[in-house]
Amino acid sequence: MSGNADESLPIILNEMQSRMVASQRQLSIVRAQMRNCEREAKLQDLTMEQLHGLGSETRVYRAVGKMFIRESFDDILSIAQSKRDQAQEESKMLSKKCTFYEKESGEAQTHLKDLVNTIASHTGASS
């Protein structure tokens, strides 16, 4: 039985290490996505700020591919506001994912440390 446990420890160690690496990878992806959402929201805020400074009588255009189409001032303003709101909502959702992956990574790291200590104690006891 002891031989079986000694053989399974490296397998469990590998699994915990893989789980921790996967969690950290997902965490870095989610953080990058959050930064992109925050950047988009800030860009839309700046766009809205600039539009408010122009006044509602100003001609405004929206880029469509390589062309520009004239739009009403209110339409452009509402598009910028909806993009900002969408980016903020997505950022909130990603924040929850980030919390989950931080927790999962921490748990995997704790389990990995416990497993290494167990292996070290078995090795020390065998000597």
C-alpha cells in the first residue's frame, strides 16, 4: 500500500502543478481582457466628452470601413454611450471571472505546497 501511495504522489503533484499553471494562464488572459474593456470604456468617455464640447449643431461622422457616414449628433452620442456601458458591463463580468481564477490559482498553489511537504516528509522519514 505504501508503495502505491509513493507512486501516486508524483502523478498528483503533476496534476496540481498543471491545474495551477492553467489557472494562472486563464487569470492573465482575463486580466488582459479587463484592461481592454477599461480602455474601451475610457475611450468612449473621452469621445462623449469631446462631443459635448462641440455642441449639438456640429456635423458629425461615423467611420464605416474606409468611408465616413454623416450621422445625427444624438445618434453618435448614444452609440458612444452604449459602447461605454457595454464595456463597463463586460468589465464587471470579467472581474468576477478574475476573482474565481485568483481563488482557484491560490487553492492549487496551497495544495501543491502541501503535496510537496508531504513528499518531503515521506522522503525524510524513509532516510
